[in-house]
Amino acid sequence: MRTEATILTFATAALLALCGLAACRSDESRPQPARVTAERFAPRHAPPADEPPAADARPADQPAPTAPARPPRTQPPAAAMRADTLPIRSFIGEPELAPALHVAPAADSVVLESVIGQINGRPVFASEILDPLDGKLRAIAERVGADRTAFRNESAMEVLGVLQKKIRDELILAEARSSLTPEQQQGLFFFLGQVQRSMVSQQAGSRLLADEATRESSGRTLQQEARDQLELRLIEHEINRKIYSRVNIPWRLVRQEYERDPDRFNQPGVAVFRVISVPMADAERVRAAEQAIAEKPFAEAAAMDFNAFLRDTGGLQRREFRGELSQAGLFAAPLNDAARALNIGETAGPIRWDNALAWLHLESVEPPISRSLYDAQMELDLELRDRKRRAESEVYFMRLLSRGSFTEIERMIEQVLAIAAERYLPTRVQ
């Protein structure tokens, strides 16, 4: 019986709603629908005789009042409610637990995430520093074992590099956002939508598939990945506007750089000789030299006992020259004339040299390298631009650091290293 009353109550509400909609959309010429009263759905059994009449009881001849827009809901008795129909209450925030239900943390608990500081009011999480270093820190942990001091020493510079880049990027982003016009801000929203639509189109137009693919590849949601790309474009735009636009290298500086170091673009040639020198008065050594030079490679002969000139290095001589080898000053006379006339692989001698006989062999020649200003201008321009860019970057970042607000770097590094040690090193044995 109670089930029928419930069904009738919902039927009344639906019928009243339909009647109300029909009345709103009909004109005056159409007949009005019949009025539905509560008596039609009264319980089949009359109330007991001793029960007092309801407060709104009325004589039988009095017309029934207009039915409300929505009949009041009735709550069935608790005894008639099943477990699957019990009312559910929702709360926002943490549940209020009795003191006895609070659980003390385990003694060997490990902190895997924590806020280590802030940059311009934006919290910095340990994972933002550790995730890019995951592979390197695992390798360090495997190498040092349980040595926490060694782990901290080897990891400190890696953490510092990522943290410095994080601070730089956050400061640049704050600077870029503060300088955007309302029109540019609207353009950013459009760009963000374009990035997301592009990523979705790569997954057959399914936003769900695109989000899943992004999570698998980068561990971030589709929206987070799109926002990362947007922030990257903002950083690039700010650097181009504040740093690269100020880098201008006139031709005068290029020419001065070329003239400042002429040897850099005009390198001398190198001729490699082998020299054998034998005392002229020692006929036996002279015959041994002539026989070895005729039968053996010159470098091998120059390393034999009869040679009195740098025998330990095989008589090796490297001579620099500029211009043509045939016009270069290589040795003292009379060896110089013979050296100029040699081609690679040729030998000259014996040549009387003071009280000795000498033989010269030209082993190799590296010709001079000469580059004109016209040939070197592109290389010089790139170097000067890079030098100017570094100088402008330093000035710009120093200005950002002076205006920015962030937690002390040493403090953040200490917190990151402590969390990294707990995450990557073996658990301590109690």
C-alpha cells in the first residue's frame, strides 16, 4: 500500500508539471484541463475514529483549494526503509573524527611530496625538481649505495641546476604576464584552445583518448600539457622581447674582432722534416748512414745510432711557414735552400753543414690556412651575438631577481635533498 502511495505521489507531481506547461503554452480559447485535487489520492482506509480532524479540515460543500505546484514529499518511516534507499549526506572538507580514531604516523614513513618553498607566491613542490632528475638520481643512488653523504654531495649540483631554471622560468612568466594587454590575454586563451584541439585531433578527435595518451607519455593531463606549452611560448616571447631584441652587432665590431686576432684566421702552414747528421770526419758512420738511407725508410734510418741529430725522435723537425713553402725560411743556410726545393717524400743530401754531412727528408706539409674578413664574418657575428646575449641575459635576470620573491635557494635545496634521500636510498636498518 505504501508503495502505491509513493507511485501516486510521483504521478501527481509529473501530471501537475505537464499541466502547468500546457497552461502556459495554450491560449484562452482552448478548454482548461481538469483540476487535480489531493482527495483523488487519499488513503483507502479512513483514519481511526478517535483521531482528531486535520487542521485544514473543511465542510464537504466547500470547494477544494487549488493544488500546489509540487506536492510535498513524505519521508517513509525508518522501519520501512531498506538499506539501499537510506538517505545519503555529503560534506565538504575533511571528516570530523573522534579523537580515538586518529592514527599516529608510522615510524618509518616516507615523505614523497612536499612544498619546499615559493616563487612569487606560487608553491614549489619537490616533485617539480626531482622528476626531471629521476634517472640521474637513481644512478647516483645505485653507485653510492646507502652512503647518504655521498648521495647528497653528488646530487646537490644537479638539484641546483633544475632549481635555478625553475626560478628563472617562474620569474620570466610573472614578468611576461604582467606586461600582457587584454587583447594579448584573449589571444593566449585562443592559443591554449588551439593546442588542446591539435592534441585531440591526433587521437581521432577524442578528448578522452588524448588525455590518456598525454598521461601515459608525460604523466600530466591534457590541460596541464597544453598549459606547459603555453608557458613555454610566453617565456620565449619574453626573452625575445627583452633580451634578443637588444642584441645588435654592427659591422664595425665584426671588423675590429677580425683585426684583433689575425693569427686566428691566418694560421701558418707546417712542414714536417726528418734530419740525419753525421760527423764528416767519421767515414764509417758516413758509410752506414748512406747505406741505411738507401735501404730503409728515412724515419727508421734517422733513429739509428749513427745519427747525431735528435736520434731519439728520429730526427723529427716541424717548421712553420707562411705563404709559399718555396719562399719560406725553414733552416739555416745551406739546408734552407735544399728544404725549399723538396716535394713530399723526397730526400736531399748529403749536404755539408759545418763539420757534418746532413740529409733532409720532407715527410708532410700542412698548408697555411688564410680566411678573409668576408669568409669569417658569419662566424664572428655569431660569436659576438652570443657574447652580447649572455651579457644582456645576466643584466635582465639580475633585475628579475632583485624584484622577485622566492624562498632561499639553499633552504629549498636542503629540503629537496632530504626528500630525495628518502625516496632513492635504501631504507635504513633499525
